[in-house]
Amino acid sequence: MRSLPRSKLDQLRTKLKDLNHKWLELNTILEKRVTQVHKAVNQNRQYSEEMKSLINWMDECCDFVKNQIPAVGDPETLEAQLDQSEVSNHPYLFYLLDHAIH
């Protein structure tokens, strides 16, 4: 490099500095993207787990409904049946009951 004229050396240094700066910017952008991807993967995993839980709960509800004799017109009996059921303590039930009433 010492055999190159000074102006060429200066141009080369400038281009190398620019390239290094762009490389550092690219690394910063890449780190942000990797963080975003990890966050999205974790959210997707959590969503999948919640969906599995909801599907299992809905299956339990279907089984419960199929196997129970409805207590039509007798709220106390219906409430007793719900208390005996494991699915009655699930948070989705309160959501569904609230929306079914309205």
C-alpha cells in the first residue's frame, strides 16, 4: 500500500471506514431483528400453548354437557352441577357464561 499515491491511500481509507461503519450498522440492525424474531417465537409458543389449553377445556366442556342432564328451570341444581364439575372452575367458563347470558 505504500507504493500507492497518497490520494489513492486516502480514498481507500475513506472507503474502508465507510464499509466498516455500514458493517456496524448492519450488525445493530441484525441484533434488533434477532431480538424481534425471538420475541415472536416466544409469543407464538405461548399462543400455541393457550390454544391447546382452550381446546382441551372445550373438549372437557363438551363431555360435561353431553353427560349431564340439564337442570332446566332449577338454577340451584344447575349451580350444584357446575360446582361438582372440574371445568366449572376454568376461567373460560365464566367468559362463555357471561357472553351467553347477554
